[in-house]
Amino acid sequence: MIERWALVSGLKGDLDTYELIQKDLKKTPGNITLFVLGDMIGPEKNCNRLLYRLINPKSNDLQPWCIYGWWEEQILLESGYRGDQRAEALRINKGEEVVKSLTNAVDKSFLDWIAALQFGFVELDCGLIHGSSKDVGENLTLDTPPLTLLDRLTRLQVNRLFTARSKQQFHLELTEGIVNSEVEDLNGNRKKEQKVPQKAVIGIGAGKNYTLYDVGTDNTQFVQAGYKTEKRIKGFGRL
């Protein structure tokens, strides 16, 4: 049977959207594994019903495998799960009211579960993460320099990196190239040439826009929940 991954992010408490995605996936051929790459919560609405559903899936649900995202990091900071740190960046950029709305949107009984979530997954030769291997809040896009993307891939030692932070859907391939480095020390100059195999960074989208990945064929499909319209935005970066 075809093995496929469904990659979802940016639900921000929207149980209706999650229901649509679950409904879509039950009709999708293949053996589906559902990954939720963070931002399950947000300040816009009460998130408790969605969190309860993720933790306690219905008998006919696909089991969700979740990691934490930027909004989860903010509530953990503000709630004392990161020592003396607080969500000051959120407070400065969005204001005190947004900080209060976020903490009011999530019941404290869910915080231990959020705090226990992993930063990311490494499956086969793929990294599944909210931002990047450097930081949960880093935006990777089609405009990110190829060498930066290569660094983020190398940190995880993977050939495919799925990211959600930008909320964009894209498939950027890094074509085969060569990285030259030069080191000067007491023994003189030493040059090193390293071949880089073909790699890719994939933006999975957010909310109703999610991604299907066919593990066997390395095929990526961008889907909108409830509409089943698919698009593929692809680019190339040269090292």
C-alpha cells in the first residue's frame, strides 16, 4: 500500500478545519500518517476543544503526531516553562493584549502536554519541523539563500526538510553542486571540495492548506481542505 504523510500546521484552535482535514484524509488512498507541525494554538479563539481532540482522537481519526510550534513556545515562555524567560518578543511585537488572549485561549491543564512535545521529527531522510533546525521561529521561504537552506538541512543530516513557519506552500530543490572551503593555519592553506547531493526544502502551508507527501515516489501535493484542489509551487536553488 502507498505510504503517504499528511503534514498540517497553523490550526490555531480551529477544530472545524481539523475536522475537514480528517474527512479529506479518510478519503485519500494509501496508508496515511498525520503529522501536525506546531501552531495548534493561537490567540484568536479558544483552543481547548482542538487540543482535547488531538490528545484524545476519536476511534475513526487518524492518529496525529504533534510537535510544538512558535505559538506553543510563546505560551510555554509566558507560563514559566522556560525558567525566568517570558514571551517578551510577542509582547513587544503584538502587545500585552495578545499575550493575555493567548494564555486565556489555552487551559492550564494542557500545558504539561505542550511542554512534552518534541521540537521536530526525523523520519527516513526527512526532517519535519515547525521553523528550522536552528530556531522554531525561523521563516524558510523560496527567497531564503540556498546556503542557509543547506545549513538547516545539514544540521539535521537529512535530504528533505518540511517546514511550516512561513505558512507558505512551496517545493524548493537544491540542485547538485560543490561547496569549496579554504583553511589557513600554520601549515599553510588547505582547500577542500565537497559535493552536495540534491536536497529539497518544502513549505507545507497552514490552516486549511496542507501537504501530502508520497514516501515511495518523493512526490509532493499541496491540498486545500474541503476542496481537494492541488497545486505545486516549485523552485530551484543553486549552491
